[in-house]
Amino acid sequence: MVRIRICPKCKNSTLKTAVNVSGWLTPNIFECTSDSCNYIGPLFIEIDPKDFKVDNNSYEDDKNNE
């Protein structure tokens, strides 16, 4: 199953691996490529594609759907 990685700072799905050796000897480091965010760090939010709202690049809280 494919999961979408969301930036914890700006809540956009613009994360990419920051370092080529991430996960080998060091923890995975991710970089947000959003112009206004520039987050770099090991944390990210991972959600199902069905919970992702594509029109505004944000995720929906499951409690709002109940």
C-alpha cells in the first residue's frame, strides 16, 4: 500500500530524501521543497491516499468525516 508523506511544519506533500546515505548509517532525513517552509528533519506525517485531499495539498482529519 502506498502512503503519502506530509511535512509536519507546513502540512504539504512536498517531502523528499535530503541525504543520499539516509537510513544506512544515519536516520532518514527529509527535506520539504516548499518555498515558504524549508523543513529539514527526521519526522514526517504518513497518511493513506484516500485521506489526502489533493485540491489544496492538505490532509483531512478522520474525526471531521464522522
